[in-house]
Amino acid sequence: MPGSKEIRTKIKSVENTRKITKAMEMVAASKMRKAQERMRAARPYAEKIRNVAAHLSHAHPEYKHPFLVKREAVKNVGLIVVTSDKGLCGGLNTNVLRLALLRMKDWESQKLGIAVCAIGNKGFGFMSRMNANLKSHVTGLGDSPQMGKLVGPVKVMLDAYIAGEIDQLYVCYNRFVNTMKQEPAVEQLLPLSGEQLGSAEGHWDYIYEPDAKDVIDDLMVRYIESLVFHAVAENMSSEQSARMVAMKSASDNAKSVIEELKLVYNKARQAAITKEISEICGGAAAV
């Protein structure tokens, strides 16, 4: 049985660890609420631009944007992987990277080329170790996503699609369900279709100023950027929720370990007292 001093040292160490995990749990809970507010605030904009794009896909302007044209032969695929910059959030990043890896293996079995855009430090490190074809990446997004930081890496993938370097574009991220549940998901971004955008009741055409090409070009790019931004916002909400749950679990486990160590310490202390009493009684009897 370990000595009393060693057990006291272990108890003190676990108590210090529990203080850290408890503080991280409270910080994650605060950040989670803010992340959920940002995610909900982005949804009306995403829904409105989705409706406009849905009407546009059913309309018949004189100009058809490349994002709306389905290509007959698919030879290369683009994948935007959204992960967190930091760890300590359970299996969140592991789950989304596992799903991305399964999709990449499936595409490789179909002899398709794969270009990757990594958003987040964990995804960037994983794809670098996998020697994936990294077209672009961005890290250090902080606690609140900024569209300005996302535009550059996303534009690289959109330019590659327009240039014909990739024929389909997907995004892989963690979808926020609730505080206790986050699901990894892969969604197709390009090419867009009326079915993917949803139904547009009462289809109508538009009058374009200055012309259809300028309006549709800007609208389609803003639409894809809004989808990626929404995926990043969902992933950040999932990250803070997963971190809060992981830190709460760590704090609860630390509490259990402290209770077990205190029990062992009390047994060791009681055994030492009993031994001392026995030695005193034995010495008195010998005298």
C-alpha cells in the first residue's frame, strides 16, 4: 500500500486538475451559448439566399451560371473539411475526419482525383500527414468565424471548379443537433440543383440590372460562401458543446478519483495508527 504522503500528493494533483477542467467547462458553456446565438442568427440569411437561389435555378435567364450546370463526366472532386483549431472536445474531430477519410477512400476506389481545403488546425494537420492534395487552408479562426478569413480558401476551390479542375465540391463538418449530440455530415455544394436548393413555389423570373451575368455571378458566389460560413458556425457550436460535455465528464471522473484516493488514504492512516497502538501495547507488555 502506498504511503500517506504519496497519496496526499496524488489527491492534491487530481484536485488541481479538477479545478482546471471545471473552469474549462464553465468557459465552454459560455462560449457555447454565444456560438449558438451566432448560428441561429445566420440561419435567416442562409434561408433567404437559398430561396432566391432556388427561384433562380428554376428561372430561364439568358445566362446560365457554371454552378448550376451538371457535368456529364466526374473526374475530380473537391472537399472542404471543417474542424476545430483546438482539442479537448471529445471525439468531435475524430468523427468528422473519419467520415472525410471514408469518402476519400470511396472516391479513390472510383479513380477520382481529390483536392482538399482544410478549415481548422486539426483538419489541416491530419490532411498534411495523409499527404492529401491541399489546395488551400485556413487556421486560427478564433471563437467567432469571420467571413473575411473564409473567402480566400473558399475562392480557391470555386475558381478550381470554374476552371474545370474539379467537377464536384463537397463540405464535411459537424452538424449541431443539440448540446449532447453532434453529427458529422457531408453535403454537396456544387453543382447546385433545384432539388438540392428546395422547392420554389410560384416560380418567377427576374429583371436583372445591370445584366444577368453580373447579378447571377455575385449571387452564386455569395450563396456558396454562406453555406460554408454556416457549416463553420455549426461546427463551432458543436465544438463548444462537445468541449463542455468532455470537461464535465473529466471533472466528474476527477471527483470519483479523489473520493477513491481519500478512502485509500484513510485506510492507510488507520492501518498506521493500529500498528502504532499495537507496538505501544507490545512494548508495555514487555516491560
